[in-house]
Amino acid sequence: MYEFLHEGELSGDLLKPWELQSGKRYGMVVSNRYGLARYDTEDLFLCSGTVHDTPIITFVGRAGLQHSC
């Protein structure tokens, strides 16, 4: 299951895909039936519109990207 948070929010009400608004950026939170519960992918997506109730989202980057030297 895919849910979303407004960009920059660390917690709050999770949004269903059909609740995304065009022109806004969101972080994706993933759950599955095998025990993965609400994993924040730290991926950021831009919603550019919808087709019926399905959002058109484009990957735009990662939040909190870390690396080691």
C-alpha cells in the first residue's frame, strides 16, 4: 500500500493516492501485507495531475540523502 506525506513532514495524517494535489510534492510511505509497516522511502514525488483518481507522479529526488566518504 502506498501512502504519502506532504514534503517536509515527518509525521501527520497519511494521504491516500487519490488525495494528492497537482503541483505539490510528497514523500512516499510504503506498507505491505508481509509485515512491512509504514516504511518512509525518503523519495520525493511531484504530483502533476490525475487520470481519473490515479495521480500522475514524477520522482524528483531524495530527502535526507546521506553518504560516507
